[in-house]
Amino acid sequence: MEALHALAEEVLLAEEGETAAGRYRRWRHLDRLDRPLVVLIGGTTGVGKSTLAAMLGARLGVNRVIATDVIRQVLRAFFTHEAMPTVHGSAFEVGGVAGYRDQAERVGTGIAAIVDRAVAEAKPVVVEGVHVVPGGVHPRLRERCVLVDALIVVDDPELHRGHFSARPGSRPAERYLQRFEEIRRLQDHLWERARSERVAIIDNTNVDDTLARLMEMVLDAVGR
């Protein structure tokens, strides 16, 4: 097996150069990091976060792929609408950007706990969801893990709109299309936040290309 890996690295070096060969070496040693890998994938509704997170987790061999909507569902179960109104609706239904910020702050406590546990257990994790605010992880936690933070967007409105007709399960496209402008405004807010925090912004026009970019980000972060 080692001979096969050595051959693969040799071919990559000859065909693609040192950058590709170095990423291959780092991919092979992902399970031997001295700090756990934490990948945060944010983005508004309908940009492909869940699909990309599942594919990235499979490619990295990471079993923990957590959606932030699960945290919101737990909060809904424990707090009444009167006590915590913003967690009782989707991010694009809770009163514009101000409502979203309140919801994201409340869900963010759970995200921080997930990252803290991953660090304590030295286990890699991928967290995805609209509540992943670019640059939102505390510096104390950043220092204790290999953090990759990315915002997924769909710049083309028609391409973004088309994603809702392909959504799986029992979620009707009409619900999202009726709120499409709110969803786009939320994307604009996250995009601006990512720019200010210098978080990578990836336009998901092609899933394979976006997945490749995320892999590059992970392997480059491991190299640093």
C-alpha cells in the first residue's frame, strides 16, 4: 500500500506539481493531526450547504456532520414561542436580518458547544447551516483546532431559485419561492459579513467544483 501511495504522489508531482502532491500527503495524514479538524459551512437557504457538507464529510472520513437546524429544533422543544420567538421559524421568516441575527446568536451557543466538544475529544466535525455566521467562532476555540470557515453562495438568482424545485423530502418549493427575496437579502447580509471577516466565499455554480475548492481549503489549512 505504501508503494501505491508513493507512486500516486510521484505521478501527482510530475503531472500537477508540488501543490497537488502536498495536498495528497496531507489528505493521507488527516487522522493524525495534533489538533482536530473543524469545518464550518455557512450560507442561506437553498445554496447546497447540506449536500456539500455530506459529500465533504465522506471524502474526509469525518463521521460527525451536524446541521445547525438540529440545534434550533432542540431550542424549539425546550423554549416556548413567547420565551424565544425567533427559534420558532426558519431564518428567512423571523423578521428580516434583525430576526435572523437573534436566531443565529441563540443557535450559535450550541455551535460553540459542538466545536468545544470536538476540541475536547480531539474528534473532527463538519457543521453546516444558515446559523454558521462567518467569523463567529471565538478566538480561544480557533487556537485549539484546525478551523476551516467558508460561506457558500449562489450569485445567480435564477440558479438559486432553481435549487428549490430540486429540494428533497416534504418541503414544498412554493414556501421558499414566496420568500425568495428575504432569502436573497439574508445572503447579501452573510456575504458582507464574510467579506469583513475575510472568510472564504464560494459561488456554488457547480457542486463538484465547490467540493474541490472546499477540499483544497481543508488540506491547505492542515498544511499551515
